Amino acid sequence: MNKDSSIALLAQRLRAEARLLPAGERLPSSRTLTERYRVSPVTVSRALALLAAEGVVVTRPGSGTFVAERRAAGRPADFGWQSVVLGEGQGGVEGMARLLTPPPADAIALSGGYLPLAFQPLRALAAASARAARRPEAWQVPPLAGLPELRAWFAAPVGAEPSDVLVAGGGQAALWTTLRALLRPGEPLLMESPTYHGAIIAARAAGLHPVPVPMDGRGVRPDLLAEAFARTGARAFYCQPAFHNPTGAVLAPERRARVLEAARTAGAFVIEDDFARYLAFSTPPPPLAAADPDGTVVHLASLTKPTAPSLRIAGITARGPVAERLRACQLVESYYPARPLQETALELVTSPAWPRHLRAVSAELRARRDALVRALAVHLPEVELVSLPEGGMHLWVRLPDGTDDTALADAARAHGVIVGPGRPYFPAEPPAPHLRLNYNCTPTAEDLAEGVRRLARALRSRPSGTSS
Ligand SMILES: Cc1ncc(COP(=O)(O)O)c(C=O)c1O
């Protein structure tokens, strides 16, 4: 059992125990609890802290832990007034929490955006964070746009100057800051269709109107992009030219200049979300921003994907006056990302372990991609693989016409496999039913075939496999 779940379990037992005792009664000592429940002293103190925060117990240093006074049972709280004051909610934001919810323990996860524990560089991160946190300056205000060496590291693949980079608190924060800095509520935002679900949610939460621009296996269609700029007057286009989420597509070499040209002609920005650069199976294509001298492209790169979800450090690279806007926007939102985390990220990416780590991750992801493709061919021949990604963490498959992807994802969950329905990835109505299948989440590559077998059973168990 991991530490978090043993803390939760102990807290649950102590909560039940406290409920049977009168207020003011002393709980057994930490030592007794350690022996009785065969857990570590840290687990005991974390569980007691949890109960203290809930108001179930009070801790008096030097005397022990006591059952707290219970609140007199009164009428249930009436929060109705808040609904009136708050007004309309931000529809779809709950989808964000769903993206981050861990799968049930007994399910096979073919959905989820981070590396499995076995492939996160946890030892290197522990060493890097220990070194970083020991430095006295680690806890002080950092240079406001980020540590200079970290800015230089993010600038290198783009061929930019370190001074063009703003260090942000993860890819999602980088995207949010960029949307807020570049656009005003009510404006259109062009987006590839399909695209990263979290970007659609963020755009809507920023008051923007996502406008879909179709793509195919070679990325966005530049002719339709130019048309969309002309029709909507949009001032920005959000895209992922490398190992696109969800399709895995890479923008074709002959389309790169045309995409930049369409944006330049429209006098608009390109927001390049380069989230999977460090998950390439071989040398990735250069960022679009590398071929952009005039500040058209704002480039976002995050460290969470090739490392661990809580190394929430990203770089926003931008040239020209927009860089100042971005810096101002982040200062107002959150000041700056925590310096110990910036120091940790810098230690990690400049350590000798970093290139070894990237090589191991890339080899593992490629083997897993192949295993998932094989399993689909054997167990689910009725789905069509849209493209064979050369990087990233997922496959995008088209389901037989008429399949309800959301209902299928629900049925799959009931069969013990978690998959991502395609619908939330489309800014407007989906043209066909799809699923996103991640190969990065399961503890081992062998679990992938079992996941596909369960998905096949779910598909075939639905009445004629079609929409309900
Ligand atoms: C395309 C894309 N951009 C950005 C993010 C945000 O990643 P993070 O905030 O963890 O860096 C994700 C996460 O899934 C993503 O898929």
C-alpha cells in the first residue's frame, strides 16, 4: 500500500474510534497507535493532522490528542444565496478535474497524461530537490521571469535568447497566461480540430470562442486555416505541431511555412504547444518558433510530461512586446513559480542522468505504442488507427460509424478499462466517433493487451455496438 492510502486508512479508523468516545477524551499515544496499527510514526502524525484539520480531534502539544467538542446539530446550512450571487458557472471546467482523476485501482488505465511511476525520474528528482532546497536563496524571490540558466535551457531548442523566455508553473498555466495575455474575452480563438481537451476548457474559461480548423494525418490544413482567419478575424491560432494530442500527428514539412504565412497575413499569433517534444521516438521536428524571426509564434514547453506531474515548470518563449505582456500577466496571476521547483528543474535537466532518462522513456514508449497497435489489430480490428505517432503517449482511433463514444467509454469502465471518449477533443460537433487510447499509463506494457481485450468486450456487449 502506498503512503497516502495508509494515511487515509488510518485516519478512517481513528475517525470511527473518536466518534465512539466522549468529547475531551484522550486518544492513545502516537507510540501506541504506531504499534497497534503497525504503521510508521509519520503515518500516525499525518493521519492525526488530517483529523485535526477536519475538527474531529484537537492536539495539545505536550499533553496529547483529544476528541474535539462536537458542533451542536443545528439546521443544515443553506447555500442557496450563493447560487444567485455567483450566477452562471463555467461549463465544462469539471472536465478538467476528470482529466486528472486517478483510475479505480482495479481498472486498466488507457487514459491519463503522465508517465507511469516506474518511468518517472524519481531518484534524480529527489536528489535534485534536496540539493535545491538546501540553498538559502532557494526560498527567496527568484528573478521574476525565471532562473537565467533555466530560461537559457528552454530557449535553446527554439534558437531564442534566454531573455525571450518566461518560466511558468506547468504547461496548463503557461497556456492560461498566454490566452489571457494575448486575447480579450469575447474574441475567437482558432484551434485544430480535434485538439487538447484542456485547451478548449481553458479557452472557454477565458471567455474566448473556440473556432475549429480541421486537420488530417499531416496536421492542420493551411488552406482552411487561412480561410478561418479571414472569416473570423481571429488574432490567434492554438496548435500542437509535434505529436499532437489527441491524434499524434506531426505538421507536415510543406505545411509549416504556410501555417506561419496564414498567421502573418492575418496579423495573428500562433500559440505553439510543444508539450511532447521530449517524448519523441527519434529526433523531433524543430519547433515552428525556430523559423519565426518576427515574434508570430509564442512557444510553450512543459517539463511535466517527460518527468512527473508535479514538476510543474514550463517555458513560454516569445519575442517582441508580447513578452512584456506575458510577464505582466503572470505577475498579476501568481507572481512566479516557486523557486525551489525552478532550482529542482534546472538541477534535473542539466544532470548527466537527464539524457539517459529521455532515452529510456523514448524506448519504452515506442515499445508500448507497438504493443498497443498489435493488440488493436488482434482484438479490435473494427477500429481504425488514424495515424501511427512517432512520439507522445497515445493513439487516436476511429470507431465504427454510429458508435456512441461516450457510452462506449462508460461501458469500458464497467468492464475494467478506462479510455478517453473522443467528443471532448472537438471544439464543435465531432465528424465521427473516436477514442483516445494512452499507452503510457499502465504499470507494464503487458497490461495493454488485456486493456484492449476488455475494451473489445465492452464494444461487443453494447446492443449491436452502436449508439444508445
Ligand atoms: C497538449 C497539452 N498541453 C498542455 C498540457 C498540460 O500539461 P501540464 O500542465 O501538466 O504541463 C497537456 C496535458 O495533458 C497537454 O496534453
